[in-house]
Amino acid sequence: MNKPYPEWTCKECGIEHGTRLPEMATWHEDKCDVCGEVKSVTEPRDFNHFKNWDSPKNSITMKFTPKLKRRNAFLRFFQSQ
Ligand SMILES: [Zn+2]
């Protein structure tokens, strides 16, 4: 069974489960959803998303598709002028 996708991850867990090191990340003090410790955490996407966790792709789609669609619609509008 897959684990639920974490909302926040600390640096150590991000390095362990992510696929790359963050170039830019906004760290804040919170509970790491992976190890449960309160420390500096950021979003798993800063580690290029976690492997072998529940539906990270679905949450990416839900989070980012509307924005992307609006942007594409805007570009199409812009290019048609
Ligand atoms: Zn952790």
C-alpha cells in the first residue's frame, strides 16, 4: 500500500525520497509529514516530487492544471490578435 502524499517534508526526508535537490525552496518550521519531526520543512515538489508515494501526479494535476489552462487560453488570445 502506498503512503499518503506528504504536504511538507524536511530536508533529510526530501533527500531520501525526492529525485533531486531543491534549487530554491521556501523553508518554514512545521511538522515533517514523513518522519513526524518538527523542523524546517518545504514542499515535496521542491525535491522534484517523491517516488513511490500516493498519487503525487493527481495532486499536481489538480493544483496546476487550471492555472496552466488559463495561461494557454491567454496565449492563444494574445497570438490571435
Ligand atoms: Zn522528515
